Amino acid sequence: MPATHLRCRVCETHYPLDPIGVCTRCFGPLDPVYDRDEQRRIVSRESIEAGPRSIWRYADLLPVAAPAEQRLAPGCTPLVRAPRLADALGVGELWLKLDTANPTHSFKDRVVAVACAKALEHGSTTLACSSTGNLANAVAARAAAEGLEAVILCPADLEPEKLIASAVYGPRIYAIEGSYDDCSRLTVELSFEVDWAFVNVQLRSYYAEGSKTLAFEVAEQLGWELPDVVVAPIASGSMFTKLHQGFGEFLDLGLVEGEQPRLIGAQAEGCSPVARAWADGAKVKPVRPSTIARSLAIGSPADGALAAATASSIHITPEDEIVDNIVLLAETTGVFGETAPGVTLGALRAAVRAGEIGEDDRVVLLVTGDGLKTPGLVADRLDPIVIEPDAELILETLGGVR
């Protein structure tokens, strides 16, 4: 395996490839380090294309070995053209990366698969997390597939659809009377007291690397070419920064040519600490979330500073536009996204208005979660014509137009 060790992003202290949450010297985040020469020797377009139709085709670019039995493997989700939405926005070429096609219908299946591989390597029997919903679904499903116990901490007022979609797999769910940031604090405290494998605490270094596979797939699916622009949501900031890293690794390994895509970030008005820090050129200041985009409601983003430094721009989507964007995406593409894609589409629209995206740009919009997880937000769109079972009555409603 080309991964050699973990390194602190701040003080550069080295650690072995173990489930270590943060640097013990400065409490900085830890990133896997790879033997690039070894990767250049063993990784090629041909070796990737010969791999399984999942994230494990990129195993030599990840910090864990591919599982011998790849149960419920995520990845290789569709990348589809969106010409009608492109026309509506004035974008020359627009693609949607549909991570709704993952096993639990969000990109979180990618990160959990990588984290769980490390947990299994170390003999863990319980997979755990704090979550705003999508991660809970992914952890519960992964634990069920692997025969592990699962424990989830989430805000008590989370959308019931997301709670149900976790509960069906049989995890132990703690509904916390507080925000996601309260849940996150509790997981850190508990990580010192119990032997649960918290995917977003001790396993975070491995978990985060799973997001790189989004960048790898986009480049491969575009015929080993890079897009000009990628628009993505920002919650903790981890996925956003790993997109940049993933494209950079493909460039460094000579698998693609060109320049790094411009990364445009998206945050909701009610939880936008990274966007405001980027706009002000200041440090990220924690906020108390108040947004309908619950999957992005992280007021104290762990990787917010790096996300701000990585972004070409970050746009804030007003709360009263999120649902309209969900509907616009659905009506022009046939794709029903949750609130996060609604926020992301809002950022794309803002970037077009600001002249940051031109008609010659190839743009990729990440659709990171399924709208069926948050259907209540668009329930007012349900307005059927109630009618007796008589064809003539239906024809009468057409007003003579047939």
C-alpha cells in the first residue's frame, strides 16, 4: 500500500497509520502521506480502468487496502449532462455528479467505506459517528453490511425521514437535545471513554480521503480530462478540500493534464462561517446554525480554514431561495436533490451572475444528497386535480386543447 504514514498539517509531526484523531503535539489535523514514486510505478489509467466499478478502483491512491470482499461498495456514480439547466443559467456545458446513486443516496458512503476499512483492520466491532443525517445513514448501513454494531449521535430535531432511513439498519441512535456541534463535541469526549470507532474522530484522516474519489471519478468520466469549474457545498469543509487534493494528485501522477479546476463553494445563509471568512479575508468564526439546509448545518467547521484557502470563491445562498433551487433542478434535469444541492445550485447561479463562469466553461455541479430525504420542503408542490374516474371530465379540464 503506497500510504506510508500520517503527518500533522500544522507542525508536520509524523505518526503511524493508526486510528489517531489529531496531532498530540499541537492538536492539528493529520493527513495520510503517500509514496508518490511507488504510485507512479503502479498506477495508470489502464490499471484504474481494470479495477472494480467502485471507489476501490482507486485503492492505490487511498490510505487503506481494498477489502477482500467489497460489500455495498460505493462510487462510480453517474456524471450526466444537464443541457436544459445549462441553458436556463447561461452556462455552456454543465454536468451533474449524481452521488444520490450511492447505497444510502449521498456522498457519505464514500468516506464511511474508507473509514470502516481502517476500523476493520484494527478489529473494531462498533462503528459510530455524529451526524446531520446523511452520515448516520451511511454508518448504519455500512455497519449492517459488515456485521458491526452502530451508534449514532444526531440532533433530536433532525428530519424524521433521515432518522428513519438510519433506524431501519438497527443502530443505537442517541437524539441529542442540541445542535450538530453539540453532537460533535460529545463524540470527541466519548472517544476517550469507549472503544467505538468514530468515523469522524479517530478515523477522520482516513474518512476524509474517501472524498478524493469524487475528483478521481469526475476526471475519469470526462475522458481523463479536467473540468474548468466544480461547484460544491461546504459543511465541515473536508469534502471541498479533498476535491482539490484529488484533482492535484491526478495531475501530479500524470493521469491528466491541464490546470486545477476552479472550486466554487456553497453555504446557506443560515450557516455560512466559511463563506463569510472567505469574503472578509479573515479567520473562520463559529456560528450557531439556523438553516433549512440541515445537512450543511455545521457551525464550527473543522476544515473551514483550509476550505476558504482552497476556494476560488464561496457564495451564500439565501434561505428563501433553497427550495426554489431544488425545484429548478428537478424541473430542468429530472434530478430531485436535497437541500445541499439546492444551496450548491444557488452558488452556481450567483457565480454566473458575478461573471465567474463563462459560456466556454465546462462546469460540474455536485449533487451530494437525495431529495427523498427531505420531501417535506417541497410538499406544497403537491396539488393534484381530484376528479371522478371519467375520461370526459379529464378532457374538460384541458379546455378543448388536446
